[in-house]
Amino acid sequence: MPVLTLQRVPSTPLIWFTVGFALASLAGVLLGGAVWLAAVGLACVSIGFLLRGLGRWPQARRLLAGAGIALVWLVVYGAVFVSPAQAMENRTVQLDAVVTRWPERTDYGARVILQAGEGEGRKVSALLYGDSGLSDLRPGDKLSCVAYCTPADASRGEDSLYYASQGIHLSAKAYGDITVTKAEGIPPRYALTILSGKIRQTIDRLYPEHEAGFLRAILTGDKSGLEQADKDNFNRVGLGHVVVISGLHVTFLMGVLTLFLDSRKKRSLLVLLPVLLAFCLMTGSGPGTVRASILCTLALLAPLLGREYNCFTGLSTALLLLLAWNPWAAANAGLQFSFLSTLGILLFGENWCKAWLKPFPRKAKRWLRPVFGILTVSLAAMVFTVPLSWYYFGRFSLIAPLANLCASWAVSLAFVGGALSVLVGAVCFPVGHLLAGLVGLHIRYFFWFAGKASQISLAAVEMDRGYYAAWALFVYGLVLLYLLAPVKEKRPILPACACVVTLCLSALLTAKTAQRQDLALTVLDVGQGQSVVVTSQKSRALIDCGGTKRPGDTAATYLQSIGSSNVDLLVLTHFHEDHAGGVPELLDRVKVGAIAAPDVDQDSPLRQEIEAQAAEQGIPIHYVTETCQVALGQARLTLYAPVGSGGESNEQCVSVLCAKGTWEALLTGDMPGEEEVRLANREKLPDIECLIAGHHGSKYSTSEALLQVTRPDLAMISVGRNAYGHPAPETLARLEAAGAAIYRTDRHGSITIYAQEGETS
């Protein structure tokens, strides 16, 4: 078991200054307000100088100095880089720009990052959206067009700092003709970016599409070739960092180079440092790559300069440089994960590895060191990042240390072998193609392992499910007590066993809580879509699985978090993307007993994909042509056959009545109001306790006639950000007039309602 001891952190002025700078940058970005930023910043600097004059509290004055300078710099940065972008927001302008990155394809055309501005005005980093013609651009090209500009993060449909944290503050939609002036030759400024594009083209020639997408991600940082289901699998098992260019890849690169070059010699540095810089720039200069590059550079230069290298000072230097370049980067999740995981590794990783190896003889240590090294590094990286995973994703991976142990070797071989195959393939394609066949074996293993590991229940847990949040708080409290305990000989075996036992207890209690319900409905937050889990004791049904927030992954993770990797019945109201788009990924992650759906949209590619996948896995599909009932634990599901006869899928939805005794809930899919009336008349619908509002709250569904017949006590609306105006004010007004309490996933997140005999909670 790892000994929970801290490596001593030197109390240097730079570390305290950097901590103050980082915290103030994050606070300033999140809170905003230039007036108070400048005032508070100057006040912090003044107090710092006052404390220095008094000769008191050196750490506090350095912290204040860093915080004050950060706040003042935020104001200056905003005036220089953000204000020009804000001046163009919500306006149609004549945009003159230079392309800085390779274009990316979108569902509606393409987008490209560029330096843009009005005429001779100051240029800012911007995203330009347009038709597929943008795909022909390359870095260094100049263009001019009429475009409507908005804040960059508005293009993602939600309020966030995603693009601003990367230095992009403007989004533009091109209209009309785009005048393009092609760059002559290879502009030196964009040479490495162009080289990155050439490497991607060579990878695409050498490898099949699936493998090429992975290799492009780990060699060039381009993740556009990865399927969303694969990325979900990686994230679930703690391998998502593999496909984000970071310190891991810098380590691979430097490890290979130092096999041939002695890093202690000056002439070797003339190769190592330029290659390190080129790799960082070529792959997009992400926070993890910059951090690792700066740490490696300082470590290489320290002996030659006669200085002792200190990893904590190096980490502080890297963070300070990144935030000085763009203080908005403090809100970048990638930067936060990168630095906090590295901090955990520096504080705990080596100490834990030594403690694990201590009981073994010298010969055994030689073979065990790589194994224990990977495990302890993975565990140490999680110390500070689990709360971040909780905050950003609501989950964290329990299987991550084991997954890294089983897959790291394949990633390292794929990185080194992939780079070699590209170099050889550029000179002699047949030999490069032969090498690619060998490298592909490791890539296929990685995909296979991630897919299988993601199917394991509790591979990752959702912190807002059951008792897992309480367990996480218990673990952190226990670790803190262990570190602070005034005992010389600390034995970690008892705390470690306590953590494992309480985890098992949390999982058991979470599963038992779900299983003891006679009937429970959980409307999952899948964005603009619908996915409803119906639970009755040990039985599970899922009604629909579609939406804009990775519905397959969301549904599978929810089920696995409550200890179930099985779904007895999957009911699809119809085959539209927002109700069935996540089914293929769901079928890869959990075992489905049977599927029920309407016999519509025979030519739908999504229906055909679901049917093919179901046939491959031996899952029977029952097409609902007559109303039928299905037993689900102590509850029953009534599947109403479609009432519509029109050509629209919405008119031919399957409806579902979930009931336990006299408690009933109704789901109508995207059924329009006219079909709701037909359903109510044909099936003699009862008074119900809960209504899942039709068509995400559209004004054309959840009709007054349906509400008069069913008289629901509460209504749940599955909805996300959308351009349709869902939920419509008319629908909300009808529900309020009917006396139904309203809950919405876009405001309340996933919603669960429990029904026992004679009560609702």
C-alpha cells in the first residue's frame, strides 16, 4: 500500500507569487468587472508593499503581489485583446483575416480559426463558420468576407469560457462570397502547422480510418477523427488523457530522443530543445504540452547553468508563463487537470512507488518498478483531479489506475511506431505501410481494451448517484487525518482497507436503494432529447436514448453507477436522433434483453444501424402494432401502438404508461396534439400522477385535451438548449393552468421520481 507522505515543497518566492497569480486570474475571469479588478489589484499590490516594509509575513505579501499583478494584467489584457472582439460582437462587418489553423468539418460545412478584424483594425483570434468551401483553406491564406459576429462561446449554444480560455473571443458566420488570397509557398510562421497537416495526410494514407483517427490525435493533437463513442469509453476508464497531447506524449518523445542523444552535452541540446519546441507548436501548444515542454527545458538547462533543478519551481514557472500569455486560460479545464495532476504526481508519486517496492528483494524491484510506477503515478494524479472530475463531469473513474497499467504500453508503442511509420512512409510508402500494419495491432488492442473496460459496472461512478459523494468525502477526510496524525510509524493498510470497504458499502447501498423501489422514473439530462430509466426492484427498462449530451454514455453510466449493466427492455418511441441516436453506443456498453419500437422509418439509416447491431448481439426487436402490456418487476408497462397514420414519425410514436397499482406516468414521445386526442379517446387514458411532456415541451404537444383527460400532478420536461423555443410558453401555461408542478432537465438536471403505494416522492 502507498505510504501517504508528502514530498517537501520548497517555500520559494516564485511558488507563492504563482499561486496568488493563478487564483486571482481564475477569480477575475469568473467574476468579471474591469473596474473592481483594477481597484482590488492595486490594493493587493499596495498591501504587499506595506507588508514588505514591515518585514512581516513574506508568504502573504508574495501571494498578494501575485494576485494584484494578475488582476491588473487582466484589465490590460482585456483592453488589448478582448475589447476589439467585443466591438464587433452582434454586428455584421467586413472581415479581413489570415487563416492560422487547418479547417475542421462541421455538420453544416466547415469552420476555421483565424486572426480577423475590420479593415486595418486590430486583429483578434476568431472562429469563422461557413460552407464546405472553407475546407480548401490552409494556414497562411488571407480572406475577406461579410460576416455576422457573436461572442465565441455563443457558438457552442451555452454560456461557458471554453473558447475564451484558449484566447478565442469572437465567432463569425460568413455570408455571400469569400475572397481568398492563397499564401505563396510555405509562410515561415505557419510552417509547423502546415507540417502537422502533411503528417495527418500521410497517416490517412497509411492507416485505416479508425486507426488513423487515433494516431492523428496522439501525434498531432487532431481529435476530429475519433468517434464520440470511443472518446466516451476512454473518459469512462480514465484513458482520455491519452488522446489529448500532453506531458505523456512529450515524455514519449524525449524518451526516444535521449536513447540516441546525451542530454548532458551541449551539442545534444541543440537538437533536443528545437525538437521539443517544434513538437509543442506543431500540436497546438495545449496547456499540458506547454507545461511538459517548459519542465523538460528547465531540467535540461539546469545542469549546464550550474543550477539545481527543482520540479515545483519549474511547475510554477510553466503556469506563470501560460497565464501571462493568456490569463483567461485559468478557466481552461485542460490546464487545471494538467497542473493539478502533475502536482499530485510530484507530491506523492515517487514516495508511493518507493514504499511499494521497499518489501521486495533487489531483483524483483527491477521488474516491479515499471508496474508500480504506472499504478502510483495514476493514483497520485487523481488526488487533486477527482474533485475537478466531480465538478466538470459529475463522475470519476475508479478503474483508471488499472486501465493505465493495461494500456500504457500500447500507447507508447503506437506513438513511437506511428511516428516511425510516418517518417518511413513519406520516403518509401510500401515499407511505411508494412510498419503501419504492426502499429495497428497496438491501436486495435487499445480500442478493444477501452471498450471492454467501459462495460464494467462501477468502472466510473456518478457522484450525484447514491452514496458515492459521501464516500469521496470520507476518503479525503481520512487522508487528511492520516497526514496530520502525530504518529511516527504510520501504517497505511488500515486506511486503505477502510476506503475499499466503504466503497463496496456505498455501491451496495446505492444498488439496494434502487432495487427496493416498486417504481421509479429517472428522466436523464441528455440535453435536447429524451432518455427515461424505469426501475422496479431489480428490473430495468429504458424509454428512448437520444439527445445532444452523449445520451448513450449518459444512460449507460447511470445504469452502471447503480450497479446494473443490464436493461430488460429498451422502448423506442420512434427513430429520430433525439430519441434513438444514443442507442448504438448504449448497446456497446450494456446488455439489452429486448427492444420494442414502432414499425416506421424503414429507410432510416439509424433504424438500420440499430437493427444490424441488435441482430449481431442476438437482441430481439418487437414492433408494436397492437397495444400490449409488459411486466417489469412489481410494475407494468403498457405500450400503446401508434395512433397516427401520417408519414411523419412523430405522428406514429409508441406511447408508454408506467404503472404500479394506482400510480401512473405517461410518456408520449414527440406525439402531436391531434394524435394525443386520438390516443386518449382510443385507450381511455386514466388520471395520472406524472406526465413526461411531449416533444420536449413543444407548443404542438401536451395539448389541453390531453391534460383535461389525464390531469397530471406533475410534469417533467426533457429539454436542452435548442433553437426551437422548447419548452414553449404556451405549453408551460397549459401545464400551470392544469395544476401540474413542472420540472425541467435544462434547469434541474436529471430528475428522479419515486412511486410507492399511495404516495409520490
